[in-house]
Amino acid sequence: MTIKLGLVGTGTVGGGCLDILRNHREDFKRHLGVDMEVVRVCSRNPEQAEARGVLHLFTEDFNDIINDPEIDIVIELIGGTTAARDVVLGALRAGKNVVTANKALMATFGDEVMDLAREKNLEVGFEASVGGGIPIIQPLKHSLISNEITSVMGIVNGTTNYMLTRMVDDGLSYEDALAEAQAKGFAEADPTADVDGFDAAAKIAILASIAFNSRVKLNDVYTEGIRNITQLDMDTADDMGYVIKLLALAHRTPEGIDVRVHPTMLPKAHQMAQVNGVFNAIYVTGDAVGETMFFGEGAGAGPAAAAVMGDVLEVARHMTLGIPPVVGCTCTDNLPIVPMEKLSTKYYIRFSVADRSGVLAAMAGVFAKHGVSVRSVVQRGSAQHETVNLSYVTHTASEASVRRVLEEIGGLEDVLRAEPSVIRVED
């Protein structure tokens, strides 16, 4: 029995999939008893298909793949939530299993996709949608399924992690780190999805849905990016024993699911603080297993294609052995999303203020008025510049109280009107 594959998207990851199948098809037959063949490819770039030697299989219309009765599994690698949604839902309606790397689709329309798959008794594999080559979705659905997962914390965007690492290691500014990431191909010409946190938000929405068995969508995730992180913040964090990472966090709480993406200060001793460059890591805590961490390359042709083809092989094995879909949607609960205002954590807050007596005392009074206890304060700057930077680290406080502090201090005469730097602290 030969499982017939239709590939939609022949770019970096699609090309990697074709390479893997060409290099290892005989290995798969020998080790797993699975034979697979790509019989159709679709994209907007026939030259990509020609470069991979599959121009004879090329079509510009994905409906040719959806409507091909020979095709058993459709692999969607075009991204986005418009045409990709049509591909995935169309394939399922046509009775074909689906494998996708599309985080935005699964974070936005995952319920629609999984409900249709269940109705049609088909499988949807989406391991590559989070963490590239890092196996995390299958472990959550299989190896860790006996646990009640209490938290998921991840560095899940290689672009921003590379930039923050360069800012720490070599003192680059945000602008210089971004330019270097773009020059190396780690960041797109339009880096918005990465630097503003939307890529990470889609990934943590998917992970939280699986970990907590309750649907979390992209719009549920509070999201901040790294555009406002400065070298001064990096230096101050270093002096205080922290590093700054863009973290995706999800916690199960008595009130519901707390899910967010934002720059975070981590103690240097924390395992996640050691994850640098383009590497990703996902830290999962369960009631029985305790703390586990999954680490590896989060992007690139090889890692992402490996995850895609892992899903394809799993679905193909099930088909070859006559096994029905093993694990579909597990979002059987309907837990509420905890509003960001209800968050309680520690905060790093930096203000730029006039270098005059009485400013520190006035600000301390505002913190006290709103019940925000200050653990430490560091002053940087010199009198000759007439301004100084005051960096506070608080004890645990509520988000609502901190926002009231920011609003009131922002109205003080000696506080410059530039946006204060606010970074949450995880110990």
C-alpha cells in the first residue's frame, strides 16, 4: 500500500519535506513498513518545483489536490488564514487527512478544523506549528496526558531570542540587532509578527488549548513585543541578576487560564535563561511529572520539515495499519480566560526623570498609595545630563495596581513623558 501525498507550498519547509522523502523513503519502508509518494505539488512558484525535480507534478490550483481521489494526505505549508483555511477545510471535506505547520490557522480556527476532522473521522497533524523541530504537541497529547498540566512557559520565537541574545552579549541596540537578524535571514523584511509577539501568541494559544483541554484562541492572548527594550534595560537586568526574554506563558489557575506573551526578566540561574540565539525551549509543569523542558531549534527548513514529516509518517502508519484517528481535539472543557488586570506578579519599571531633589520621594509616595511594595531601586545617569533613569523592581503586585501607579507617576511634573519601560519578572 502506497500512501499518496499532496503538497501545498513548495517554499523552505515544503522543499525540506521533499528532500526528506527523497532521502529516506526506502528507510521508512524498511523501518516503519510505510511507503509514501508525493503525487501532486502546488504553489505560486513553479521554479521551486522545478528546482526540486517535481515540476511534472506541479499545479497552481490547490483544488487539483483537494479533488484528486488518489491523494490520501494533504500537507498545507502556505501559511496565513485565508487560502490555507480553504485548503485544510476543503481537504477534510474531501475525506483527506491533513498535516499543517500553520500556527495562525490553528490558533484562530483550530476548533473549526478539529470539529470537522472529528466529524469526518480524519486526522490533523500540526506538530510543526509550535517549536519547529522540537516535539511538544505529541508529548502533550501522549506522554504527558496522565498529568494535570499547571503551566507552560516558552521561548518560542527564534528571531526575538536571537536579537535579545545579541543585545546582551555584544551590546547591540534593538535597531542594530534587528538589522543583523534580517541580514542573516532570521527576521523578515516586515518583522511585525516576531518583534510584536504575535507569532509567540499563536503558539502559546495552541499549547494552552492542548495542555489545559480548553480552547484558547489567538485573540485571548495578552501580547506585548520587544520594541521598547533598550540596552539600558539589559544592563540593569544584568546588574540585578536577571536576563530578559520574550516569554509565552500559560497557567492554569483557580479562576481559569492566564495566558500572555511579553518581555520577562528571568533569574540567570533559571534553565530558560540559558536558551540563547535562535534556539527555542518550552518548559512544562505537571502535577505528577514535575518540571520538564523541551529544547531545540525552533525554525528553519530542516527542523520544521522534520516535524511535518513526523506527522505525515504517523498518519500514514495509521492508514497502513487500518488504525482510526488516535487523538483528535481534547478541548472538552470551557475554562474562562483570566483578564490581564487580575494578574499578580513582580515588575521591573524604569522611568526617565529630571535630576532634582524630591522626585524619588514623590514617586515612592505613589507606589505606597496604591499598595505596590518596592523591593529595590537603581538610579543611572549623571547630573550633567539633567535627567536620570530610575529602575524599580517591585514585590508581587496586581497588574491593576501597577497600571494606576504608572498613570499617576506619568502625571508628575518631573517625570518625562516618554513611555516608561515595564517588564514583568518571573522568579
